Amino acid sequence: MSEHETERWRATRRWRRPLVILSVGLLAVVLMAMFARRMLPARVSAIAVARGDVARTLVLTGRVRPPARPHLGANIAGTVREVLVREGDHVARGQLLLRLDDAQPRAALAQARAALATADARATSTADQAALSLAQTTRDLERARTLHAQGAISARDLEVAERAAAVARSELDVARARAPAGVAMPLAEVARARAAVAAAEALAALTRVTAPAAATVLARHVEPGSAVVPGQLLLDVSLDGPTELVVYSREENLRDLRIGANAVASADAYPDSTFAACVTWLAPVVDPAQGTVEARLAVPSPPSYLRPDMTVSINVEVARHANALVVPLDAVRDTGSGAPWVLVPRDGRAERRTVRLGLRGDRAVEILDGLGAGDSVLPAGVAPGQRVRAR
């Protein structure tokens, strides 16, 4: 090693020595701080035991159920002539929605009405016909007498006129004896004609599809020109009425569900908006295939954005205790065991204390025994016997 290199090596050693001493000192300081921190009690935020309401809810998923959803179909075969509504249209009771080609039914109706008019003309009462015949033969007899006096007709012609008038008078007497004057005698021909008219009108009415009640059109399944057959689905509508929610809950929840239970619901499409609901009906049977029970909830004030079959999340309140002694649920350990316990600060350490629980809510639990108002419990993460400084 040359003299120059030796001098350079000595300078490097002189520069590294202070750096090593400084590093060792910093490490010693860090170790001492860690040791001191471990020896000091941990600072934790204690939770005061207070009185308040505790509630337990069931979280269910359901759908918006329309009051009624009839499927409007065709009762006769034909061709769609006109569809007068579109999806989303609101219609009134009796409003015409769809019309089939009615050329043949209208022709049949016109023919039946003509037959009825003919039958009515023939159905004039026998007494009226006899009276008209007597009046005519009486006029003919007076004319014959005048002509016979003038020598214009023979005695034989006069006798014929007298005989015709006598026959007409006899027929009128018989008709009046059979029925009161002015009362029409119903005939089988008239009855058949009226039945034919009624049948033709009913057939013509089948070509018109009308709304059974005020409703909203959900879907149209045919267009003008479509050929339809009896029973074919033409339109889907949702009748106006109270809005309901339908849910299918597991059967183990049946003991908690009750009619009249309040609920808060929100549509999945509008999660930031909630609305009130109430359980109004529970199915009398359980679906054996799914192991579920159907429940329906009324919505007193449904929001305008609700649509049939929309998915909703529902929180049904199944139990509530007011003015109960409560602590946060996560502060209680071994809640599923027969001896749940909490940690309380005592003489600078976390002390274990057994408690008796009441109603278990979603985020809080009722304390029946083991704690009193004004006591404090330690949060999760603190171990029994650990030194603590509770705030």
C-alpha cells in the first residue's frame, strides 16, 4: 500500500467512527422509548353504559307488488285492427285499448236487427189486425151500398161486401176475447229474433278490448295486423290501488314476523331514499320447496319512483325495548355462549365482568344484570388484565 493510500484509509476511519457512535445512540433511544411505552398503561376510550332504545330488525329483500296485474286476451280469432295504447299509458275504466277487425260481426248484427224489425212488424197484435180489417171492410160495405143504390153493382156484390164485414166483425170479437185490447201478443219469431240480435251484439263486443279498471299499461304483445286466436295474451296492465311489497322470508324468522310490524324500505335503484312500510299479511303455509314464508307489506305513502316488480331492501322491526340499559354489541364478548362478559376499567386494569343480556339489537344490546347506569365498558381490542388509562 502506498503512502497516499494509507493516508486515505486513515481519513475514512476517522469519518466513520462518529457515524457509528451516532447510530448506536439513536438505536438505544428508540429501544428505551419502546420499553417505556410498553411499561406505561394503554390509553383507551371507555364507553359509558346509558339508557336508550334498543331494536332488532330483520333485513329482507323483496319486490314491489301491484294490486292486480290482469292479462288481457282475445276471446275470438281475428286480426288486430288498431292498438290504441303504449307501455306506460294510464287508462281509465272502460277505455278502449285494442280493436279487432269487426266487419263480419257488424254484418251479422245488421242482419239480426233487420230480422227483428221484420218480426216486430209481424208481431202486431191480432186484435189490432182485426180492427184494421173491420174498418176496411166497413168502408168497402158503405161504398158497395152507395154503388148498389145507384145501380152500379149487383145485389150479389153487395152481399159479398156485407159478408166480408160480418166476418171481420166476428174476428175482432174473437181477438178481443183472447187478449185485452192494446196488448201485443209475444210470438216465438220475435223472441228468436231478439236472441239473435243479443248474440250478434255480444260477438261484436268481443272485438273490442277495454280496461277493466283504472290502470297502467305494462306491455303490449301484438301490433296492428297481428293474427290472434282465443286465449292469446294481448296486453299486460297494472290496476291502480294501494302499493304493496312482497318478501319471502326463511321459515325460522316466522316467530319474529308479526302483522303490524313497522319497517323501513328502500329501492335498490334509489338506495339513498327510504320510505315506511307495515306488515299486513303473512301466508298461512310455508313453501316446502324453498322453506320460505310469504309476507306482504303496505306502503302508506309510496314514492313516485316505485315501479311494479322493482327490487327493494326492507328492514322489519321485530322487537323494541324502550329506556333499556344498553352497550355497543361489539363490546360484549362471547355473546353466543351462556356466560357473556365485558371488560370494565378498575384500578388501572381491564377487569372481566359477567353480564346477563336482554334484547340483542343490530348495533346495541340490552344489559339486564352485571352493569349499572354510569358504568363504563372497554372496547374490543383490550385484553383482560391489561393496564389501561380509560378516557
